[in-house]
Amino acid sequence: MTTTHTLKSFDRELAELAALVREIGQMVVRQYQSAVTALLQSDRDAARQAIDADADIDDLEMRVHDEVLAIVVRYQPMAIDLRQVLAAERIASNLERIGDHAKNIAKRSLCTDSRMGAELDQMTKRMTDRVHVLLTDVLQAYEAADVDRARAVWTADAQLDELHDDLFHHILSEMQDGKGSIAIGTQLLFVAKSLERIGDHCTNIAEEVRFIVTGLSAKPRATDKAVSGD
């Protein structure tokens, strides 16, 4: 009876831990959307929403950390259970860092009220759209424990890197040709880097999803097989 009760308690706490991580993910998606709205539409209210959201995300990330420590001490999980616990903390940490980058984008948007041209706006939107897809896809991969979807996110990050390089060089070219404000261009270079870093954190989360399911910790490859015996 005690063993059954303990197992039920453990399962419940695992589920609550995963729910906390999903909650952080949802908050980060909303924060990112506000930051992008602030950037593309010069919306100062949206910028403030994204900046203010960061403290709540930090608090939830600390709750995940505390819950992980409590579960490890209380139950000493092994195999896939341990992987779920360890990955939850690392995913929460990556989400918190994504939140930091979203906050930075929102702050930069406050310095870019005048646009640098339609082409630059379109290139920026393509990159922000790609980041949004990566973020939502990797969170869905985590919720569904979907290794194939996680692998697709990791692969798609190369496309985001290409968009970043194109945007980076376009901004530099505009600045060198005197077609836009150097001050605004500098802010947008930092924005582009933050977007690229968000993509990197999405791939980190994708690797954690793969780790949970397969037990493999290196970067995913098409030939990888799941670890049996769990």
C-alpha cells in the first residue's frame, strides 16, 4: 500500500513538474509575441508587457528548480523518470533565457520607432516568424514527447541562421550606404542576434526532448535509435 501510494505521489509530482514547464513555455510565447509586436509595430505598450513578463517567468523557473530538487531527494528517480526530471529543469532554464532575449528585443524596440525601409521590415518579419514557429513546435514536441518533431526543430535552425546572416548583412549594407540611421541599425543588429539565440535555445530544448525519450544526449541524427529497457 505504501509503495502504491508513493508511486501515485511521484507520478502526480512528475505531472505537476511538466505542467509548470508548459506554463513557462506558454508565458514565454506570449512574451515573445508582445516583443515582436513592439518591434514591428513600434508598440510601446506591447514592449512594456514583454519587459514586465520577465519577472514572472524568472519566478516560475525558480519554482521548477525547487521542485526538481525536492523530487530527486524524495524519490531518487532512475531511468526515464530521472531523465524527465533533469530535462524539465534544463528546458525551464532555456525558456527563461528565451524570455531574457524577448525582453531585450522589447527594450531595443523602444529605440527603433522610425523604420529603416520596407525591405528590412520584411526581412525582420521573416526571421521573427521563423523563430515563432521553432518555439511553438519545440514546445509541442515536449508536450507530446515527439522525437521526430524535436529533430525537425533542430534541423530547421540552420534556416534561421541563414535568415540571420541575410538580415545582419542587409542592416550593415544599409548603414554603410547611408540609407538608414546608424543608431537604429545598431539596435536592429542586436535584435537579430537575440532572435538567432532564441533559435539556439529552441534546439537545446529539442535535444532535451530527445534525451527524455531516447536517453541519448548528443545532437540528433537521422539514424539514431531509442534506448530500450526503460
